[in-house]
Amino acid sequence: MKRTKKIAQYGLTVALALVLSYVEAQVPPFFAIPGVKLGLTNVVVLYALYVMGVKSALLINIIRILLVGAMFGNGVSLMYSLAGGILSWIAMVVLKECFKFHIVAVSVAGGVFHNIGQILVAMILLQTKAIAWYFLILWFTGIAAGVLIGVICGNIVKRATASTVR
Amino acid sequence: MELLRKYKKEVIFIAALIVSGLALLVGVLLFSKEGGQVVVTVSGNEVASFSLDEDRTYLIEGKDGGTNLLIIRDGKAHMESASCPDGLCINMGKIHAAGQSIICLPNEVVVSVEKSQPSADDVDIVVH
């Protein structure tokens, strides 16, 4: 890929991820539990993983997390996001590259491991094991959100790779 | 059915996740006992603990001046109000079983139900 095209593509995907982060933050939590969310930005990360490559996906995700943290968050929320983002990236890469899983399953792993990362940070920060209940809920909502995002992104990847733009 | 065969490993993977989640749920349910005590921690430090049997109202002073109002009534504990903008801890409902908790991330407050500490009366003998 030409360098200019690469720069443009990174810019576009990071911008899209930022917009989706913002959109998601505007949705009132429909579950009374923090952390239960759709993970719309994972659409972008998944897309990058499949279309642009493993390294690009990590880079875009980290840039997105740092920018969102700087604009809307604070140091603590940054830690949660980073732990979730990196752990989910590892899980998705392993399933995709080593086991050749379908995008929906990769997305589910991403959702679940994102939540695991956040729970781990919460355990460290709050010094408590009392979040077992919380963990269970996030486990299941992570699976559900992962399926949804995987189906959405599967369609996007199919269309994007079929077009001549690439 | 053909879809199932085509994506066999994916289906197995997601099914395994759901089954292990259910196993975790069963484990937590089995090991959770009726709690007797509410423990309040702020940033990992225990600041207060109360019995669930006595009704009371307690203002928790969280991190950076944030506050949460904890109410214990009829053997259950809940957050009545909070200084944080989202107020998610209020929506987390009432808790009473050991292991359940209400968490306020902005104020780093954790309210959890634990088994009653054995009181001094339960001690058979103390040897010095």
C-alpha cells in the first residue's frame, strides 16, 4: 500500500472510531451497570484487523483510546480502556490468525476479553473481590455485544473488500 | 444446519463461553450465603461496616470529595443518592446476599455484603 494511502486510511479509521466512541457515550446506559455497552468502536478495530492487518488494528485502537482518554476521560478511565483494548486485541488476533475463526467468533472473544481486562483493572484499583457478580453480567453481555458487532462488521468487511476503493 | 456445520468451531467456542459463564453463575450462587454485614471501602480501604439487621443511613465520603448516601433498610442495602453524574450505583439496586456489591467507580466506593464476622462470643478459649 502506498504511504499516502496508508496515512489517509489511518486518519479515516481513527476518526471513525472517535466518532463512534462519542456516539456511544451519548447513549444513556440501558442497563444499570457501568461497562455494559455495545462497543461500537470495536467495529472499526475489527475492520482494521481484517482489512488493514494485525498491527494496524492495534495502532488504531491505541491511538483511539489515547485520544478519547484525553478528550472525554481521565487517567483512570484511560487505564480501563487500555487494559480492555489490548487484551481484546490479543484475544482477537489469536483466534483470527492461529485458529482462523469466523469474524463473529473473533468479535465475541474481543467483547469478552475487553470486559475481562476492565474487571482486572477494577480488581486492582478497588482492591476487592466483590465484583464476582459484576463479572458474570459482563461475561454474558460481552458475548451478546460481540455477536452483534461481529455480524455488523462481517457485512462491512464483505462490502469493503468487494469494492474497488481498496 | 449447514451453517452449523460450516462454523462448527465458532459455534463450539461461543457455546463454551456461555456454558462456562453459566458454570460461574452456579458457583457464585452456591457459594453466596445470606450476608450479615455491609462493608464500605473507599479506594481499597475499609472505612465502615454495619450489620444488615439494623436500619441506618450513612454518607460515604469517596475519592475527591465525592459522596454516596447508603441506606440499609429491612435487611437490604442500596445507594439512595450519589454525587457522580451518572448515578449508576443508585440503579444497581438492593443487595443482601454475601458477595453482592454496589460499586461507584468515580468515587472508588465499594459497598459489599459479607458474612458476619464471628463475634467474640463464638470464641471457645483464648490462650495467652
